[in-house]
Amino acid sequence: MTDPTRQPDRHSVDHRTQAIVELDPEHAPTVLGHADRNLRLLENLLGADVHARGTTVTVTGRPSQVATAARAFKELESMARRGHDLSTDSVTRAVGLVGADVGARGGAGGEGSAADVLAGGGIVARRGKIVRPKTQGQKDYVDAIDRNTIAFGIGPAGTGKTYLAMAKAVQALQRKEVERIILTRPAVEAGENLGFLPGTLHEKIDPYLRPLHDALRDMMDPELIPKLMESGVIEVAPLAYMRGRTLNNAFIILDEAQNTTPAQMKMFLTRLGFGAKMVVTGDATQVDLPRGQRSGLDVVRGILGGIDGIAFPQLGAGDVVRHSLVSAIVEAYDDHDAAERERAERKKAAGSKSGGAKGGGSKSGAKAGAAHGSAKKGAHGFRDAGGDWKWKAGDDE
């Protein structure tokens, strides 16, 4: 229970306030962490003063800090009650989710959102490792896959687009919702030169499909995968090999879709058969197509947006689950790209204005020159019997 014991002093500069949070004695040790590790982490993340005595936690700070901390402790308690491991990463993400929710609702909001995201039902589990969403954006992405026949997961590197799609595919296969899994991606780097590379088809395309193999091995017994591939239950192939097929009762994943052309994207989407589900993943900022070639991922939303059964969940820098620097790198590049676009637009606008002025001057000059030439020729020249123009002697040529 959260009990505000002191209201903000309106005459105080920082409007500090205080709240007391009573934790469940059964779960308090897990929430606080070994040697109050989680308590210290939460204190550092929020900049508030946090103290614990037994199962009573006192939080002092600005109203927003206190509200977030109080909510965070209850979310962590809910996660502990569900048996979720409260690692440093889990606590950090819980605080981030709660902070965003408190900020959006002005300090209001019910409990359970962070716990629902971070300790909700797992997708697949292998050797004690459970794959589940770690951010609100990832949860929305997984929900979109569940609710739609085709889902486009669009976002920067490290947001779990492919990994979570793979987990949903394995889950669907285990539940017998589909009969096979088909994984594909465009081999842009190889192009038409695959035929000139040494080795079998599998050896030629394997480097381009390795990320899909790696994700698959995280979720299934590695010894089982070759057998499933030999029997056709799991198929990993370049996008070009999808042409002319109808894919029924399958979970199909197109990875790196930003490297498809509009024609390739249409070809892939029209492979959809009965009982099938498709997930298309891509990062619009990492296009490897030849200069001037538009990406199929860029145009597909404008064409298919609004059609029932097709969703476009968007992931962002806040959904990056790799090293914390990856999120900072993504945000820095986003800021740089936005500045470059703004600079290009200003340059284009300035060029249009100056070009218009120059164009007008050129036309005026041309007209004046033509008029001068006509006057000159009409006053000082004549045509001979053959129709050729002749200048009178002494005229300036």
C-alpha cells in the first residue's frame, strides 16, 4: 500500500514529497534484492532518496520521482509474485515502463502494466530460458502477430523483430497451429552471382541466412533442427525461391525486408495460402539496394495500410534489448538523419528560389538579345538572291 505522508510544500523550490510503500513480507526480499541491490538501483535511476526498514520502504523526492518509485515497487512485487527473476535488466526496464506510464497519465495509472509486459506469459522455453517481450513496444508487436494474418515489424537493429517472430513461429509449430516454418530473406549482396560461387546451393546461401539459423537454435534443440529441415518442416531459403509457390498452413517470416524491391514485396505477400501467417521484418534505415532503387518496405504501408488482417507495429530506440549503447547509437543516428533531411530541404528550397530568379533573368536576357539581333539585322542587312543574309559593308560582325 502506498501512503503519501507529506504533501508538496508550495513554497518549496523543489516541491519535495514523501511516500511510504508497504511490501508483502513474502516477496520483500526478492523485490529489494540481495543487500538491497534493487533498492539502490532504483534510487540511482530515479534520483530519489529511498530507504527500507524491514518491509517498509520510504521514498522522498519530487512528486514525479515519488510516484514512479512507488509504482515501480508494486510492479516489482507483482513480478516477484509471478516468479519472475528480478535482474538488473528487469528492474531497469520496469522503472522505464512505469516512468513512461506515470508521465503519460500525469501520475495516475493502475498497477500491472510493467509486470504484464516483463513477467507475462512466455512465448517459448528451452532449457529453462523463456523468450518473452521485454518492452511495451515488443509486447504490442507480439500482440499484433497474434491478432493479424500479416504483421510488419519495422524498427531499428536490436529491437527483437526477427527473434520474437521466430519465437512465435516455433510456438505455432509446437501447438500444431501450422505444419511448417518458412524463413526467407533477400540475398542482396549475392544477387545474380550466386551461380558463380563454389559449393552447393546450401553452402552458397548459408552466409546470408545464418542469422535465422542462429535464432532458431536458441529456441529449438539443435539436434532436431537438421531432421526438421530434411523433412521440409523447417525451410530456410532466399526470397527468390518463393516465386511461383503457394504457402499453405505455414508460418512465414521475411527478414531484412528493407532490401526488397516493391515487385519482390508484392511477390512475397501474394504467396500467402490458407492457414498461413506472415511476419515481415525490416529496418528502413539500413537499405542495401542500389542507389535510386526504392525499397518495397517503404511503399507497402501506403498501399496496404488500413486493410483488416494486416498490421504495422512500430518499434523504436526504446525497444532495443542489446547493449545499452545500441539504443544510444540508434537515437544518435536518428537525430543525425533528421538534421540531414532538414538541411537538404532548406538547401532545396533555397535552390528553387535562386533558380527561379536566374531563370527569369535568362529569359529576359534572351528576349532582349533576340530583339537586339532582329533590330540589327533589319537595319543593317539584306538577303541576296539566294536568300542568304548579307551584312552591309562597314557593319560590325
